[in-house]
Amino acid sequence: PPTESSGTSASSVSSKRLNYVAIGDSFAAAPGVPDPASPAGCRKSTNGYPAILAQELKVVSFVNVTCSGATTEDITTRAQETTDGPVTRQIDAIDANVDLITVTIGANDVGLPSDAKGCQVQSAEPPPCTDKFVVDNVDRISQVSIAQLPAWGALIDQLWAAAPQARIVFVGYGTYVRPGGCFPEQPVLPRDADYLQSKLNELDDLQQQLAAEKGIEYFDTRPLSDGHDICAAPSDRYIEGFVTNGAAEPLHPNA
């Protein structure tokens, strides 16, 4: 993929021995996209972006340990509790033989999925949900995002330590909703739609800058998803809205 910063060059990764491990949360796990992958508690698809990438690259080995609901701590320090029981920390899938690692993480660290769901309009004259997140000119989500930078940096350091020759690519969250949203087709007020996307942009921008500082790569999915957000026609959407027309979960990538 095109990169914003480069650590290990693409040419140094031999296609003859490409061992790929995908780590991350539900944006990578793609819950509800056919077909389900084990373990069931991770609500993971056999056709999320990591699986498609593995097919395109014709990798020698592919391990997908992404899990819906994952936070950075579930990658680095603890087993993640799921409805199907605990799953081991994702970084345990990484060793010195791994050549490629993709990472999508951070939204759950800052609480964005639950915050977005909480912005769904439920009444005739709803108050803007933004008022809950910005109080006395202090933006709670921005504060938490900035506070997470050391944890994301430590994650990158741990990945380098476990797989010193690997190409590491952080994959961003993309464009979920266009400017102004599309109320009432999607039940989120224009002001709130812009706020939520700005918080996703902030998270992506922070990780993009961190990737450059750490010498790893960053793949920005915002240009790719522009025009394919939750306001697009169902056949054009890459990301489902608050109410879905298919199997994918609300506010998640579809097939």
C-alpha cells in the first residue's frame, strides 16, 4: 500500500517467505461480514481486510488475531475477555519469523464506538451529543486520545522487539460520515456527525504522526473511503450506518 512513512522497505520483504499477522479491533475483524471466523467471541470475519490482503499477497502464512472490542492492552498486556471465553493477548502471535504486521487499534481505547452509538437520535428534538464531550472548552475525547500516545508508542516498540525485521503498517479508520452528515436518513445531527468524524480524524492524525516518528508505515483509509461513508447509497457504502441493510454490524465495514 502507499505509505506516509517507511521503516523496513517493501523490497526487503521477500514474497517467498511472507508471514503475515493481523492484529487489531473490530474495524479489522469485520463482525457480521460473511463468513464467521473462530473464535466466535471475537466476532471476526474470514473476509475482513486482513484476509483479503493475505489473498492478494499470496502469503506463506497468515494469522488473524484481530478481535472485536480489542484495546491496546488486549494486544500487549492481557487476555481479552469475550463471550466465548478469554483469548490470549494478540502480540503472542508475533515472533521473529513474521515479515508483515498490520495494526488497527485505538477507537476502543478512547471510547469512540460507544460515544458514536450514544449520538444516535432517539427523540423528536434531541440535544446535540457533542455537549456531553466538550465541557468548559475541554474536549474529553481529545484528552484521552493524546493520553493514549505513549501506549501506542509502546505497542510499536513491542512489535519491533518481537519481530525486528517485520514491515509494520498501522491502518487508519477512514471516513465514516461526510461533512454535515445526512440527517434524517442517518439518525445523527449534522453538528454531531462533524464532531464524531473530527475525533476519528484526530485519532488517525495522531497515529500517522506517531508512525512517522517511530519509523513504521501508516495507511490512511480516508481517501479510499471518501464518498463511501454511511451516507452513501447502500450499494456504495464501505461502512454501514446506524441501521444496516446487510449482515455487517452498525458503524462497521461491510463486505
